[in-house]
Amino acid sequence: MLSFFFTALLTLFSPFCCELFYKCFTIMTTFKTVILKHHFRDDGTARVKIRVTHNRMSAYIDTGLVVTRSDLTKSYELKTGSFVDYTNTLIKIYRQRINQDPDAVSEMTIHELVEYVQQREQGIEFIAFAKQEIERIKAEGRKGTAMNYNTAINVLKKYSGSKLFVKDITVSFLRGFEAFVRGKENKTRAVSLYMSQIRAMLNELRRRYNNEDTGHIRVPYNPFATYRIPKEKPARKRALTADQVRSIMRLRDKPGAIRYNLAKDCFMLSFYLIGINSTDLYNCPPVKDGRVTYKRMKTRSRRQDEALISIAVPDEAKFFVKKYAAKDRAFKFSKMYSDEHTFNAALNKGLKQVGAAVEIEDLEYYAARHSWASIAVNDCGLDKYLVHESLNHVDESMRITDYYIKKDWSRIDMANRAVIDYIKKAP
């Protein structure tokens, strides 16, 4: 009866309308997310697929997702939110593609259709994007950060090959990469660092290519919503006691021991300047009006104030300021070393010699910063917020308030004076 009704209706229209109705009612393409029971592997996982039905023929598209039984309902349908969102968005993209050229789609076989909807699905190549992002970070002067990202991407390339499309970065892929890194380096720290850097790159890529306002989502799935980065063990405490800092302060130069003398001087210079790191020491602008004023390289790009800090040069540091003075920068370290990385490496090698002289095992340059903070709080009783401010950190709970408060560098100067006076006291 229904067939008779449509036949009669079609006779009332022109040939063009007849063709349109024919396509609408006889050609239908559907997409459905499926997990096939017989595809479960011995390890209890199965791949999520999208079943495409076109002109009464079916084929399957592999989504790249890997699920376990806990991700599914009793009827073997997805219940994990991030997986559901991803497959729904993927189906939406496929439907948009067939709607762009329905005439061509109507003539396709099922295999041609699958190839057609997937031909643009490879989309964004992750490693190429990451390399461009690394160059951008480097251009901002964040050379250390760029170098760390580059290391992570180079290890990733060894696992994935020179090309890696975003759609292939799945939870299963990340777990495989984790096993690869552990097999090579056998360190949770390496896994944690590399994964964190890959996540940061992927988040930046999603921010660039996804437009929530318009609904144009090119990267719908975030594997890090499910995959958990292993937590590394707490870092070894680097803070020295007040007595240990005093022992370094009292050391004298050794004739001919260039690296030893440089490391000793820079360690104390860092301590006197509230833990300035080696990159900022290397790039520090000239001292002006008796103050060292710089923007902390590590966080300047992530803060509205560009991580600006100004510290009065204490009397104890003036000898070093004069000894290593330069015209274009505060210190001449850029004349002595090609970049901040070789400078930092030289300092840490020299500090092994300094540590041996005062019986401090594995002494590192960054210990100056940790030690200043520890002594400020534990020995001098300074307020933690003031110590945060002196270290040029941002208290997230006070970020908005800080935006309205004018910086008072004298508070930091007084905190520094208190710490140095404490160190100078005889034990």
C-alpha cells in the first residue's frame, strides 16, 4: 500500500523531482558505532568500529579506539563518555562529508564510500605540527623548553616513525609508547616527562584546530582524558642546611681551578640573588640603579607580568657583580660559553668539585634556590606568601588579587636581607 502511494506521488512530478525522490527513498547511508563480541582479544580488549551501511551493503571503519568490557554496557554499547563523544563526532563528520556531494555518493560502492569519507580523516600530522611549535617556542627565547620538547618528539619518532597522524594517537598507542620508553630508559621520570610534553603539544593542537563556537571540531578525541600519565617519584630534596651554605660561602679560590672557582662564585651569586637560575644569570640585563631586574625565562610567556622581578644587589654580591661584569649584560658568561646550556653544564660539573671540598654529595646549581627558600621559611620564619613572591612564583589562589596590587620590591629586598644575615651568623 505504501509502495503504491509513493508510485502515484512520483507520477505527479517532473523527471527531476522523480530523481530526487528516488535518491531520498532508495539510497540511504547510515553509520553506527559497534563493538563486535568475536573481536575481543585474549587480553580482554576490543577495537571500536563504525559500521557503514550504504545501498544495502555494509563495511567497517576502525576508529583506533581500544576498549575493555568495563567501557561497555551489557548490550555491548559504549558507556565511557570520552569514547561516546569521539565516535559521535566522527559519525557527524562522516555525515557532513556525504552531504557535500550526494550525487557522487549515490553512485559509489560501499568500499568507495568508506575510502571517500576517510580520505580527509588522516588530517593533521602531529610530528610536523610539534616541530613547528618547537620552533615558535625557540623564537620566544624559551630555548630550554624547546630543547625538552624536541627530545620528547625525537623519542616519539623512534617509536612511531617519521609521520604520526593525530587520529592514531589513541590510549592503546600511548600505552605502547610508554612500554617502549620503559624498555629503553627504565625510568618513570622519562615516561612522565615525555608524556607530559606530548600532552601539552596535543592540547595546543586541539586549541588551534577545534572551534567550539562554530562546532568545527577537527580533533574530537583526547586520549589523555582516559590515559593517565605515570607519576614520577618525588624529586630528591636539593635544599642545603644553613651550615652547608655557610661552608660554601667560606671557600676561597683555588689557583688555576677555573671551573671550580666559577661554580663556587655562581652558586653564591644565585643564593644572594634569591635563587636566580643559570639561564637568567646568563641572559640577565645590565645592573641598573643597584638592582638586578629581569623577566624569568621559564615562566615569562605564561604570565601577564612576564614574570618580572627586581632585586637590590646586596653588598655580599657586589664583588661577584664586579668580577663578572659585562657591558651588554649584567655578567660576561655569554662571552665564556656559547649558550646557557653549556654554561649550566659547566656549573654543575664544577659544583661536583665544590661539593667534594665541603662534603656535600652531588651538589647542583639549583640547590641555591631551594636552599634560599628553605632557610627563609624554616630558619628565618618568613611568611610563605612572601617567599613565593621573592622566588617569582604565582599563588594561583591569589592570581586575580595580585593583578591589582602594585609590586613592592622593598618587601623582597627585606626578605633577602634577612636570609643573608642569618647565613652570615656564626653557627
